[in-house]
Amino acid sequence: MIRLVFYDIQVDAIRLKISKFLLRKGFERLQKSVFIGECSSNKWQEMQKPLEKLYGTFEIENKIQSIVLEENAVWDMYCLGEKPDFEYICGRKKIIFF
């Protein structure tokens, strides 16, 4: 399952923490506040608690939103500029660090 996560966060420190959290969870940055990645329902449920904690850190109006995409929607994505690694996003390519 492919998930798109995007946010509008006013506070730089929270925005940085959220972006680092999403990158650690295997998401790829599409734009400054837009991330995409393979994410099962179970993984997303596990991610919600930490995101809610970060979201509630400040009482300024912030937004974090997410939507599930069909895999073929990812492959049909129109891109100008650097293209995302669609094989990684769709879980077809695994990366091993040594």
C-alpha cells in the first residue's frame, strides 16, 4: 500500500522532526512537506501515535494529512525535474546498509 503524507507545520523544529521521522520510516521526500512511501495499515497505525505527539507539541494550527494511493497511480505520476525512485516507493527495491 502506498501512502502520501503531506503537512503544513508552522514551527520549524516540529517540521524538521516530522520530516526526519518520515524519512526514518522509509518515506521518500517528493517536496519539502510531501512524502511518499510503502506503508501497510499496521505500519501506519504504529506511526500515528508519534505523529500525534509531535503534532500536539505546539498549540499553533498545524495540519498533517495522508492518503492511500493505488500503485498504478504512482507509476502514472507526472514529474518535471528529478523523478522519485518509484521502484523503492512501491516496495520493489530494497536497500541494505552495511
